[in-house]
Amino acid sequence: MAKLFLTKGVLNMQATTTHYVGPRVKIRRRKLVQTLLRVIVTALISGFAILMIIPFLWMISTSFKINAEVFQYPIKWIPEVWHFENYKEVWMGSNPFYTYYWNSIKITGITVAGSLLSSSMAGFAFAKLNFKGRDTLFLLYLSTMMIPGQVLLVPRFILFDKLHLLNTHFAIILPGIFTVLGTFMMRQFFSSLPGELLEAARVDGAGYWRMFWQISLPLTKPALVTLLILTFTWHWNEYENPLIFLRDRELYTIPLGLTNYVEEYGTNYVLLLAASVSALLPMLLVVLLGQRWIVEGIANTGIKG
Amino acid sequence: MKRMHQAKFKENLAGYLFLLPNLTGYLIFVLLPILFSLYLVFLEWDYMRGFSGIKWVGLDNFRAIAGDPKVVKSLWNNMLFSVLTVPTSMVLGLLLAVVLNQFVYFKNALRTLIFLPYISSLVAVSVIWSIMYNSKSGPINAVLRSFGIRNPPEWLASPDSAMYAIIIMSVWATLGYAMVIYLAGLQGIPKDLYEAAEIDGASPIRKLLQITIPMLTPTSLFLAITLLIGSFQVFGPVAVMTQGGPVDSTMVLSYYIYLLAFRYYKMGYAAALSWFLFALIFIVTIIQWQSQKRWQSYF
């Protein structure tokens, strides 16, 4: 990369030190050089980007092969015969993937909706309402924010065992709804709204629920979208909690279902890869289609968080 | 006067009502477990024997941590993992962000492709990589052999290389995140700084070293802290690819805690080790926070 920068500098210098060409030609030549450079760098970065997604391409291509072809080299990127049996086994066999999909959709859907509502309500209270003990409570929230999930696993396991919540989806959904980080983020977003806004609403006789639901919440839409994307990817990909709290296969989420395939079909690689495609592809498509929202949403938390 | 009291009362009430759902959940699922866990660290609790398996042991769990060779091994592996993944992802992410930000066509498409691994399920990604890492005939070693490397690493099959195999995959998975955060950080650097430098005839490298990187210090700090905290908690790749093996060569703290609690049911010891992990994260964050103050006064 350093080399590229240097060549750019050298070429620029040439363009400015050649005296016999007129200014317009000079500018045109400089533009040409810049375009050429851009093309070269684009090609290089494209090569890198393809290298980054090669594991995915290999996964998709190999999932349509048979086990004898998995390690063929040189790699045949387009299978000679397309084998759909692997997918048939994954989706309609003895451990059908649609069960895992349904569980993941259910758990993620309820958790994300619940945590957005509870976080934004609490965030609104912390940011915009003056009540007794507010700062103490917020400090309490803050002080527990740095405690890693591992600390919570053991006591939660015992707690859920006593409450008879082990091996139910509640054990994943309930703790997911009440996130300290989500509350903290929503509080920061609500704090950035001007106070006069709510004063005006109060003068107009709006109740607290209206101030929250009809006035403040619509204004935090970008923040909500960011939090939505974040919590969705967290819970959709979550592995450790379901692994610990769920026992029965009918309750498994997609990541758990996939590891179950690994345990059961060990070296049946094509089947594992078809299962991996089934686990990944919808998410990959969502990201490719909604890339602007998703990538920028995550970048936003990077700055504000 | 009375009306003001009434308004105050109403606002208090509204505050508590808005907070109620979240606070209830917080108390039951966060605060109570934390306090309970602080009590657990003093117990030896064989969970399979129920409440009769409880014995008060004082600080014995922490003494046991100090003398546990698996803890030492895990600590070493955690260090290795963090020291290699975090800076590598950050440097690669920064370079990609700088180049993508200025010198490239199809910026958004390329950015998304590089970002894809980060958003993918680590479990699925670990399954794919563990097949690709197959030491005898996997595609990675096939490529290495075709480049003339006669004895490529055995990757996950050998204790010498298993940790590095996990590290390489983790860099692949996180560098897109670092790039996206840096790209966002780059948007916040005022353009006139570069214009002024251009008038002074500064070279692109000098601009990178003396404007871009210093101006990105807050972004770098944010990334360093979040990536480091995340890297200390690495679990998925180890659980899926190696289960801590071969011969503990990929044992890390979070996976060891999982084994202790949910395979061996030693609840007290597992709780103590989880607080040990917290202490590590806490110390590292404080150190980074302090050093940030020094950097900022430096630039």
C-alpha cells in the first residue's frame, strides 16, 4: 500500500514539473492518472474482498457435492452434478432445520421486540423524567454494565433451575429482554433530544405516555433501528446461553441445531456444509440487501457507544 | 403549592412506571444473579447432589485458581489470542478503511463483502473453517502444498497450531468490524486539516501518520476496549472447533468456566473463576483508559 501512495506522489510531481504542457492538459493528465490509480487499487481491494468471502463460496459450492468430492484439488467451484440430497436431508430428514428456524425466529422476535420496548421506556425515564432516586438507580445500572456474561451464567442456571425455567425458551427470552446496555444506549439517545420539546408538549396538556410514544420515540428512529439491528444479530447468533439452558432438541435454535449436526454426523462434511448454508444464507442475504442500514447502524454505535 | 406537589408526585409516579418493567427484570435477572454469584464464590457446591452438596470453604476457591494448571494454560491462551487478534484486526481494519474511504470504486459493495464474516454466526463459520482446516486433505493445506510447502501445519489436529488456527479465523471474522468503525471515524475528521497539509506539501504517508491516525485516537480506543473485552470472552470457536483440545492447547477461561459449571457441576469454583475473568477485564479496561489520557495529552 505504501508503494501505491508513493507512486501517486511521484506521478503528481511529474505532472506539475513538466513545463511545456498547458494547465488544462496538466489537469486532464492528472485526472487520468488518478483514475488509473483508482482502478488498480479497486482491483487489489476486490481481490482481498473475494479472498474474504472464499469460505462462504467454498461452503455453498461444496454443499452441492458428495463426500468423495469435498477435498478435490484443484477446487471445482461449480459442481459437475448438483446434489440436492444434502438439503433434502437437512430440511426434511430426522433433524429438520425448520424446527430450529421456528425456534430462532420466535426467540429472537420476542426478545428483540421486548428489549426495544423495555429499554426505550427505561431510557426515557432515565433521560427525561425527574423522579426520586433516579441517579442512584442509573448508577446501579452503570456499575453492572461491565460485568461479563460469564459471571451471570452460573447463578442464572441455578435460579432458572429453581424456577423450573430450565429447558424452556423463557430461560433465553426473559434475560434477553432486560439488557443494561440497551437501556444505557436508549438513555443516551433520549438525552440528546431538546428539553423544550417535552416542555411544549406538557404545556399542550400531553400525558407522559404521549410524550414518550408520540413525541420522543418517533424522533429516535435511527437509534431504534441501530439497537434493533444490534440486538437482532446478537440473539440470532447467540450460542452460549441456549447451549446451557436448553436440553431438548425440539427447543434448539439454529446455532445449537448446527452443532447438533456436527455431533451426530461428524465427518459427513457435505451434510454439515448444507446445514451451514441453511443456517447462514438468509442472514447473508439480509445483510447484502440491507447493507446500508446494517453497516451504518453498527458503525453508529461505534461512535456514540 | 398543592398543584406543584401534585405535579411532582405525578412525575415521580410516571418515572417509576416507565422504569418498572425494565427494573423488575434487571433486579431478577441481573442484580440478583450477581449478588448470588458473589456468595457462590465462597462455596464448594457439587450441584449434582443438590443442596446437600454445599460446603462453605471461604477463600479456598481462589487459592485453587492460583494453583490450577488449567487456569494458567487458559490465561496464556487468552493472552495469546488477545495480543494477536486485536492489533491485527485493528491495523488491517484501519488500512482497509483508509483505502476504501478514498481510493476505490464500489466502496459500499466492497465494504459489505469484507463485513460479511462479522455478521455471520460464529458457530456456522467455525464449522466451515474446521472442515477447511482438515490437515490431511483440506483446501487450505491443499493450497499451501501447491505453493510448495511440503509440511503445512496440522492446524486443529496439533497442539502446536490449534490456537493459531482459531486466531486466524477470528481475525478474519473481526477485521470487517474494525474497518466499519474506522470508516465511521474517518467521516469525523475535518477536511480542512488535509487541505492545510496539502498546501504545506505533506506526502500521503505523512498525512496518514500525522493527521489520520492521531485524529482517530478515540475510535482506536473504543475499538481496542470493545475488541479486547470481546476477545477475553472468546467461547464459540473453541467450543465448536476444538473443545479446548488437543491436550488443552486451546483451553480459554470462558470455555473452562463452562466445563467446570455445566460438565463437572462445580458451581462454586466456576463462579470464582468467572469473577477472576471479570477482574482481568476490569484491570485491562482501566489500564487502557489511563493510557488514553496520556495519548490525548501527547497529541
